[in-house]
Amino acid sequence: MKWFAPAVIVVVAACVQVDHQGADGAGEGEGEREGDREGAGEGCRAVDGDVEVTTASDVEAMADVCAVSGNVIVAVPGLTSIAFPRLASVDELFFSNVSNDALVSISLPALVNAGSLTIGAAPSLTALSIPLLDDIVGNLVVSNNPALTILLLPSLSSVGNDVFISSNDSLANVSLPALVVADNVTIDRSDVLTSVLLPELTHTDGGLVISDNAALPAIDLPVFDGGCCGRVFIFNNAALADILLPGLVSVRRDNLVIKANPGVTSISLPALFEVGGTLEISQNSTLQNILLPSLATVGDGVLIEDDPALVTCVGELIVSVGDCAGGGGESENEDEVIGDCSIPCVENGQVLGDWSPPPLACDGVQACVSPSTCLECQAALVERAEDRTCGDNGIAEQRFTCE
């Protein structure tokens, strides 16, 4: 085992952090981290400095270490099981080396706080137990573990940067039941994933991405409100049938994209009020209904297209469509297409083509326009534009309803 300088190691009566001045742990609770107290016991050690764990003997030497003020890098060829039974706090913990070729199980029963946690490139890993982990200051990365079937972190409530769960070929269940906030959450490229449990996730300041999960049937985030600024991107989930985001209020500074999910038949975002970037709902081949009853503003435009089964699109919103000349009058972008609630044009059972709206004039009123013989298209969907204005702020706005 390599203990990198300054590597000050002491035996203490309670698990405490040792600072660079060589604090001896005197004084009850003095110098303690909150996480160090969890799982602490007599005789545990605190390490100041980075640690490399490369042999079975190194793993055994970590048995009484409860805190590491530095990074722990684990790369142990041939070893099937690794446990750090007293480790409660660590700056960064890495199980992400191809040398962990035989690793089947990781057990961290006392870990409460971590700067970052990375578990990756472990081809045999099937069991991961971290029951007390509450807070990660940096990133949680679980990726490229082809044998891992379940990811359960029952106590994790906060991740300061990214949650990145990707390319785990056998992963069927992701359960983070206590997670409230993270900067970014990405769950992608796990072909057999059937369950994502995030019942307490409230917001992601950076964004939420759920994509390329071929077997995932539902996304259910009951209290997710979108947070400050991040994007929401739901893309290419072949089996996805239900998107349940009843609390989503705002995607304030980025895009909301629901795209290429062929099993989704209805999208209802009852609380959504604003999208700062683009609202795109496209290439969802069986989508029939879009319900956006509370949507008021979209910053960069609406793109609803290539949804051939769409029958109903309900909502009313104001879309910024470009700069006004001199802060008033007609928009410089008067020919920009605002949106497309596409449905098939059908006559006598024959599909004649998709309806697509013409460009809007600055003062125009637009109805559903289609081939003159395509009466069913006109009857099924009406999009009306009204109150196009160029305000004092120099932004041209278009109010339209889709009903």
C-alpha cells in the first residue's frame, strides 16, 4: 500500500480527521467531520494523504481506517471482494481501473461522506453495498460495469456535481430513494434497465438526461420541479410508455427535449410554466396527445414535428421569435415557423401526408392549413396565432394556441 506524503497516521480513540499540522485528536469531537463520527470505533485510523490499494494486503491494511483526507485508488488484480469496513469519510474513492478484472463485490458499510465516488470498468462486479452514504460533494460515476444488475444507494441525499450512470449492460434497477438534489443526473445506455427510482429528486441545476435505455418502460419523478436552469432531455428510450413529471415547473435556461421515444402515447406536463430554451417534442411515432395547460413562455421556439399519430396538442404560450426592428413594428424574422403540431392527413383511410404550418406573418392569423382535400386534418387540429407583438424590450413575441 502506498501512503502518499504527508501521510500522517495516528491511532485515536474516535475517528477524527488529522490535519497537516499533525493534530493529535485531543478534545472530545475536536476536528471531527460529521461523516467521521458515523461508524467510528476505538482504534480506527485517520489518514492524511492519498492511498493506493493494489494488493490483498493493502485491502487488509484498510480494515481499521475510518477517514482519508485524500484520494483512495483501488486497483487489485485477481481479488474478488473488497471491503473497507470502517471507512466513513474520504475525499475521492476510485474503483475504476481495468486491473479490478475479478472484482465481484464492493462493501463500504460505514461510508457516509465522499468527495467523489467512481465505480467503473469492473467486468465481474455484481454486488455493491454502501448503505449509509449520505453526501457526495463532487461526482457519482457508475459506468462500464457489464455484470452489475442493481444499483442501490438507499441513504444518498445530495450530489454536488454529476450523477453519471452509463453503459452498464446488465443493469436492471437504479434506486436512489433519498436523493433530493444533484447538479446533473444522467442515466443512459443501459439496455436492460427497467426501473429508475428517484421519488425525492427535486431539482437538478445542470440538467436531467435519460436516454438510450431500450427496456425502460416509465420515467416517474413525482416531485421533480426542474430546478434553476438545467435542461431536460428524454431521448431514444425504445420501450418508454409513460413520462410522469407532474411537478415540473421550469426549465429556465435550457432546452426541454422529448424525442425518439416510439412507445410514448401521451405527454402531460400539467405544471410546466416556462422553458428558457427550445421546447422540442419530436419523432415519437405513437404519440397522440400533448397537454401543456400551464405553459406561458418559451425562449427559443417550439418544435413539435414528426409525431405522425398526434391528434391533440393543448396549450397556450408566448414564444420569442426574434429581434424587432427598432423595438417596435414588424419582426425582422417574420417568416420564421413557430411550431408544428404534426398529425397525419387522412382521407378515406389513406394517409396523404403530414400537416405542417406555413410561416407566420407578423400580423397574421394561422389556421390548420393542409391539402385542400385533406378535411380530416383540418378537423382534427387547429393552431391559431394571435397577438403577435413587438414589445419595448425589442423582442418579437407570438402568442399561439394549439387545441
